[in-house]
Amino acid sequence: MTEFIHPALLFILGALPIPFLRGSIRKAYLLLIPALAILAVVTMQPDNYGAASFLGQQIQIAKVDKLSSVFATVFTIMALIGTVYALHLPRPGQHVAAFVYVGSALGVVFAGDYLTLYLFWEGMAFASAYLVFAQGGRQAISAGFRYLMVHITGGVVLLGGIILYGLSTGSLLLGPIEGGMGAGAYLILAGFLLNAAVPPLNAWLTDAYPEATVTGAVFMSAFTTKTAVYVLARAFPGTELLVWLGTAMALYGVIYAVLENDCRRLLAYHIVSQVGYMVAGVGIGTEMAVNGATSHAFAHILYKALLFMGAGAVIYVTGRRKLTELGGLYKTMPLTVALYMVGAFAISAFPFFSGFVTKSMVIAAAGQDHRALVVLALTMASSGTFLHTGLKLPYYMFFGTDPKLEAREPPRNMLVAMGMAAVLCIAIGVFPQPLYALLPYPVDFEPYTGLHVTESLGVLMFTAFGFVLFLRALDPENTISIDTDWFYRKGARVFMWLAERPLARYEKAVSDVSETGALPLLYGAARAGLRIDLTGVDAVVNGVARSILRGGGRLRRLQTGVVTHYVLAMIVGVIAATAIFAVAWR
């Protein structure tokens, strides 16, 4: 591996010195690591690296091909942008966790076998959980524990699937599942779907992301769900189930976004919706569909991070996150508004923005595969995305009723990071060919046709008209939406009730019976055994010992030391033995 430098190691090992650096030296070092990782990714050659044998299984630390390279490219770019956004943080904890998180995500992307993948998969869960805990407060701590418990459960499911799959196939190398879907393959798929936030396994995302730190949520929006998309594309391309799960995701996230008042929770639901496009593309499985899923993951990481950075800037400055408490910020935060709107246009698939040249590839692939219902559903979800992320959220956050909040632009590093992401969102939309060149398969798709542009603009303008017409009906309300997390929240309460009431009472009853019945009986038996031991067993043993001692004393007195006595004893013994032998012989 001398010709290959694993980017994961750059981040994970690079996190170690961070707590010992201060001031400008720390900032320079924080920027250096992702810059080196970008260089390592763009210069690496396609090949398999780090092959070895472990427990009788072949493992492969790194598999470099076009699919892993495109995800690694955007991950390292996002690491640089996220690091710039977080440069103002005075404490090193979040920087360390973010580096380990990014490194673990890169480890998953390059993993050539399931054991390596699992190791980095769990690293992602624990590192990202810290970004929720670091926020502090009861809500964040509770959300962090729920996030961690869900991902630990998913990790156990994944590990079980890996073991069963390895036993059934004899190999743990990561690749398309072959030979039918057995129990191991289904468990692996379930573990992947949990990280992809596929309903009903999605509530961890919308529960934890809004409670994370301002900078931590930016990193979290970029990596966990997209690594899940990557492994789905690697192991399950063309799986029919994914088409319908992805389509349902796209609509599910949009519908729940209608109900949201928390700005980051609304954006989190749109992560669910946008990842739905990617999951559906992987499920369709054609070259165009997989290219569309991959390119949309690339674009989504950048524009979703930009949206979370914009919302985070508002929270950082005002301390407010609910749309009912915000408004009028366009006067004091014009740069933030402008940069946020770039991300809003990109996620809404406006022409000349990144979402237009990636999301439409998935929809076109569904059309080529003669899936009219999927095309209709994804188009509806795209309209809903523009309605809520492109219109509702910025309107109520920046332009609505002004509550006279004291606000200003966020620190310069946050604006620079938002500017970096915004430039890339526009550059990809205007010049999509460099992105298309990175994709796993040759691209035969032209986004800027007259029909496609006019259709997209028609849907967007119709959506904008509906927003203006039904603006009053879209007013946010200070309510809490019930999602599938209701089940494990209520389930946890039921479990605690069972533990504290019936189980505790049963344990107390058993303890009482034991103390009043069983233990006295045992104590009595022990005392009786002690008496038998002292009066019986010890008496016999001691009596035998005393007899032996007395016999030994008599024998000792017979030893007079006179030789004639010994000779006389020997003669008597010989005569006695001869007499006994003579009698016995007869």
C-alpha cells in the first residue's frame, strides 16, 4: 500500500493532535488535513489495496473504482467546507468527532469487505453521536441516546447479516449480492436501510439532527445517509423493493415537512425525501439510474449542507429555530439569505443549479424503464420540495412577520463556507460534465433540452403560484409532529413501566419467599451439616488418627536397639509363617 494513502487514516489519525494545538496553528492544521485528503483522492489509481486474511476470510481494506472515488471526492470536499464552517469553535471536541466521523465514512466508501465496512460503520455512529451530545441540554442528550441506541441496534442487525451471509457464501467481500436473497442478505439490507433513513426506520434522523450542534448538524447531513446510498449501490443495485421504498421516501419526507415548525427538522425531512430519489435510482438499477443516484448524492451533500449552514447561521445569531419565532432577518442578514437561496434553488431543481442536472437523471431513468407511477411521484415530491424548502422556510425565516430580533451576519468563516458550497452548487448546474465524468458509467443524458427546461419551470412556477394562493394555509403552527419514533418512545416507557412495576414486584415476591422460606431451610440444613461434621465425621477421623498414633507409640517402644531381640523376633516370625503355611497347604 505504499502507493496508496488511505484518506480515512488521514482524518482518524489526524484527529489525535487537535486537542494539543491552539489558535492559528490549530486552524491551519484543521484545513490542512481535508486538503491532503482531497489530494489523496484525486491522485489515487483504481485498484484493490490492503488484501489480507483474517479468521480464514479474505479482507480488502480499500477498493478504489469509479463508484468509491466519486463518493470519496465529495466527502473530502464536504469535510473541507464543514471544517471552514466550524473554525470559530474554541473547543477541540467537535473537531475531533467530526474528523473521526469523516474518516469512518471514507473507510466505509473504500471498504472491500464486510468486516472492514462494519468496523468503520460503527465508528460513524459513535463519532456522530458526540455531535448531538455536544449541544448539551435535556433534549439533545435524550436525542443523542436515542440516536445511539437505534444505530447500535442497526449495527447488531448488520453484523448478524454479515455472519449469516459469510457462512452461506464462504466470502465476505463486498459486492453485488448474488445467488438470491437469503436471511443474511435481508439483514444486511435492513442495516443499510436504517442508515438510509427509509421509513419506518427514519425517525432517528429527524429526531437527532435538529438537536445537534450548529456545526455538527452540517456534517451529519452529509455523511450517514449518503454512505448508506453508496453501500446500497454497491451491494443491491436493481433490487425491486428499493424502487418503491425510495419513491415512498420521496413523498413521505415532503408530507411531513408540511407539518414542521422547526427549521432544521423541516430540512431533515427533506433529507429523507431527497435520499428517496437515490434509493429509487439504485433500485431501478440501470446504468443511467445508478449514475443519477450517485450524481444526486454528490449534489445533495453540497446543497443540503448549504441549507443547514444557512439555518445554523440563523440559530447561531438569534438562538431561535422555530419558524413561528423568526422573520424579518433579510434586513440584517442579507448575505445569509442570498447564500441560503442558492441551496434552495439547487434542491428544488431550478435550471442552472446542481439539483437540475442530477435529480432529473433519476426521473429520466424511471421514464426509460417505463415506470410512469414512479415518474409522477418523484415529480410531485420535487414540487413539494420547492414549496417548503424553497418558499415556505425562507419566507417565514427571513421575510415573514418581523419579531424585531437582534441579528447580524454570522462569523466570516461561516459565510466563507456557505460561499464555497454555493459556488459549487452553481458550477455543477452550469457545467455538469466534470461531475458526469466522475460517475460509474458513461453518461448519455442531456439535461438542458427545451422540453426538460420548460417542464421543470412549469412545475416550479405552478408551485410558486400555489404558495402565494394558499399562503395563509401554510402558516407554521407551534406543534409537534408524531412520527415513527412514537413507537420506540412509547415502547421505552412501557419497558420502564414493566421494569419498575410488574418485574420489580415479581422480583420482590421471589425475594420475600426466598428470605422467609428457602433461606431459613438452607440455614437449618447448613447448621445440621455442621453438627454432623463436628460430631460424626470429625470424631471418626480423630479416633482413627489417635489409634494410629497409639500404635505407632507401641511400635516405637519395641525398637530397643538390641540386635539379639531383633533376631529373636525374626525367628519367631519365620516359625509363625511356616506354621500358617503348613496349615493352609493341608
